[in-house]
Amino acid sequence: EVFDRSTLMVIYDFLNKGTISEIHGVVKAGKESRVYWGKDKEGNELAIKIYLAISAEFRKGMLKYIEGDSRFKGFRRDTRSLIFAWAQKEFKNLEQATVAKVRVPKPIAVKNNVLIMGFIGKKGVSAPSMKEQPPEKPERIYKALLTYLRRLYRKAELVHGDLSEYNIMIWKGRPVLFDMSQAVLLSHPMADFLLHRDLTNLNRFFSRLGIEVLSIEEFYRMV
């Protein structure tokens, strides 16, 4: 499904450069991508995300996140260009989040529809999402996420846009945000709506765990 000729050429290029040394099986499969476990030549574990050709419905959904993004002015709207822009967008978002000291997978390289990141987990087993394994210390995780969202907003000038228990991993006792492709700049027309949705999703999840959450208004002001 993912290894067409052009994708194979990108993989070979990364192999020749030594960015990738080994590729193993799929660790996550979604509508838009497959994530493979791999290693670099030093033996560091990698997450190799390959974006798939997309349906017309998903294409329409992607456009609204890219069209309002000043970093992608003038991009071509054919499916191939859109997928390449989506991969670049996730890479840039990961870079900005990393600089802001938000825990996300380390961005390593991107080319066309292939994005290489640091692997969150060990020996090919990814860290669990909060959906798969609710945190042992939910109050501490809730406070850490408040700090991350504040840094993401104030320092990286980003809103995640799709934040929920499905795309927050717990690794070594701390949260890691992933699936950053749809994150938008604060200048994006949907930024405020998406931030409110992120905060609502977090409050819903943590209140179910018995945590006393902030009101959405207070959470919003703190961010």
C-alpha cells in the first residue's frame, strides 16, 4: 500500500545517506499513513512514517489545515503535492514544538511523503497512548499537559488541533504529544476553535479519571 516506486526511491536515498539502516514492521496504521519501526546506523530506534495516497474526503479535510498556514502559501493542490506539504508540515511542527521544550518525537528528516522521527518506546514496542493505558498519576500528567499546551501556544506559536487521549503517549512517566501534522499556527483562522476543542477533550478525559479539572475558560486563560 505504501511502497510505490517514488517512495522506494526516497527510502533508498535515506539508506544510502545512513539516515536509515534497517526497516522492520508496521507499528501503527492509520487512514493517512503507516508508521514503521527502524534503526539508524548507530542502532538508535526510528519511527518511519509514510503517508499514503488519500481519499477525496480526507484531501478535503487536509486542505483546511494547510490553506490558512502562512508557511505553505502557493502550494499546488494536486494530491501528490498535498501529501508532500502535509509531511513537511508535520516536520516543521515537530521542530517548533521541540524548540519550545514540548515532548514530541524528535524530528530527524523528511522527504516527499516520508517522515523520520525518533521512536517513542523500546525494541519496536511503542509507548502506550493514554487511551490504551490510562496514566498512573493522572493529576501530574494533567498539569504537565497544561504546561506543554502553554509552551506550544506561547513559544512554538502552535495549537495541536487534534489533541485527545488517542495521540498522547506516556513514556517514562511523562506525556509525549504525537500526530502533529494538523497543528496550526496562531494566525490560522481555526486556531482559537481548535484550541478550545483540545482543552475540552483533555478535560473530558481527565474528569472521567476523577481529576478536578479547570474550567475551559480558566484553562484557556492559563494557556
